[in-house]
Amino acid sequence: MHLRPMRAAALGVLCLCLIPVACTQAPPLPSAGPPSSAPTGIIRVPAKADETVNSPAPEPIHSPGQPLKVARTNLSGISFEGVAFDSRTHRLAVVDQPSDPGSRFPDAKAAAASRSGLAAFNAGFFTPEGSPLGKLVSAGTPAGSWNRSSLGSGLFQEDSSGVMSLTRRKGEATAGRRELLQAGPLLVENGGVVSGLDGAKPAVRMLIAWDGGSRWWIGRSSSCTLAELGAALRGGSPASWPVRIALNLDGGRSTDLWISSAVPGGPASFRPPWNRPVRNFLVLLPR
């Protein structure tokens, strides 16, 4: 007679056990701290999208062949005249006059003849007394002293193995340099215009440009400011290939360019009557 109440109680307990539980998830467990072997107190910030971590050195540029030729063009209203060449077949040598400007070579043509060169161009700046305004090395012989102004911000150089380059001046060592010429300012660097170029003083300019591989151009521009020259080189090239770096040489009254008829498209020369004798030249030679 007392079995029915007990069965009801048991059924009640069973029903309570079968009531579904609400589907709420438990909060996640706090993450474990760094392993005991890791240093503490160090916050590691991930690199930004435009940053690289342990990035390798940029790959060297392998230029296609550049035929030797006189290259003339017009960029942004500025005319250019010079020689395009390949550093695998031709090179530039610094030809200096240890005495006064003009004491050995009255002009670029005479400087080229002294080395049986194909062309010659006035090169670095010099003081009123005739000393180099910057460091130079000619056939392994150094001269001048380092110029820390913008007129010495760039270097043309050739190492002992014959590899030529244009670089920003980052040190003051000449060891292992067969040729070196300090000048400036840099006009283009890594394909972009260098900031702070003067935009107020137009003049005929001498310059040297490089694609970062083996293609080179050296010559003159028509009268322009440094800022105009940099902008023109960013938007185009005097030799149909992108300019990676370009360096301003001594221009104005020093401008002197001579190219022989042995260069396809030559001869050519530019030395107005108002020019003054200069201290040094860059002479184009076959390898």
C-alpha cells in the first residue's frame, strides 16, 4: 500500500535529472604566462606592415647591355647632352692637376687626349686657390680633404676590382679605391628626388647618373635649378632607363664637355667663352 508514493518520489527525482541545462559557455580560462624559462618584463611588438625584420640586402641590379652612344633628350623643358655607356665595357677615370687649374689641361679635350680618352667632363668643385673642394683619388693617389657640406654629400668611386658606383658619403675612408670623386648635392637617391634641393639659382649643370647596375650617363643639362633638375630626373631619364641615383658635379662657369667622333652620335663639345679652367676631369676610357 505504501509503494505508490515511493515510486512517485523516484520518478520526480528522475525528471529533475533530465531537465536540460542552459547552453551558456563558461568564460575562457586565462592564458598561461610565458614559460618559466622565458625572460620577463619584455614586450614584443609585431612589425608594422611597412617594416621588415632581418630583411636581406637588396638584390644587385643586373642591367641589360648599354651601347656606347651620345644621348640627347629633353625632360620637363630641360635639355640633356652626354654619353651613355656600360661599365662592363667602359669606365671613368679621375684626371687631376696637382698644381693650379688649367696648369696641365686647359680644357676637357686636352684632358681626354692625355689618357687617349673617348670623352671628358669637368668634375669636382675647387677652392679659389685651386685646391679640390672635397676628397678625390686619381689612379690610387689621394688628394684634397673631406667636404662635409651638401657639395660633398655624394661619391663617385671605383674599387680596386674595377666596380664603379655612386653612393652617399657615409664615411671617410679611401682604402681600396682606385678612383674617387666627392661632389654634390645628390639629386636622386633610390629613385626619388633628394629633399632640400635649391630652387632659386638656375645654371648650366654637370651631372652623372646611374641605374644601380652597369648603365651610366654623364653630361650636362641646360640652365635650371637643382630642384628642377631633380624633379626632371625623377620623371624621366637622359638615357631611357630609370635613374636610381644621380650626382651633381661642378657646373656654371666650370662646365666643359668634350666627346670624340669615336663615340656613336659624336663629336660634341660644350665650353662657352666665359668658362674658367678647372682642377679635375672625369675621362671616359675603354676597358
